Amino acid sequence: MIGTEVGAVSVTTSNDTTLGPEHWARRTADHIVSVGADAHPLIAEQALEFKEFIYKATAYYMYEAINED
């Protein structure tokens, strides 16, 4: 018997447009930083600030890459 386990799956669609840099930057930050529900509040706050930094840096460099094209 073969067993398969699947974690959380998320699907995003768009209508007559592409998913922009903000979408991909948010997904990147979500994949890099995860904060557990039982994390100490100060650690969670610090992690969320870092996650926001990752989002902003990723979005910035995506726009820079688009502008270079």
C-alpha cells in the first residue's frame, strides 16, 4: 500500500490579469517566515516584523528586475 500525506494547499487565481510582484513577494515571505500559534509574544512580534521586511525587500527587487527588462 502506498500512503500519501498532503499538507495545506492554497490556490490563487486571477481574472484577466497576472499575479503581480506583491502577490509573489507575499508568498515568498509566507514561505520563509512562519510564526507558531504558541510562540512567545515578543518572538512572534519580532518574527512578524522580519516577515514584513522580507516582503518589502522581495517586492522592491522584483520591481527593480521588471524595470531592468
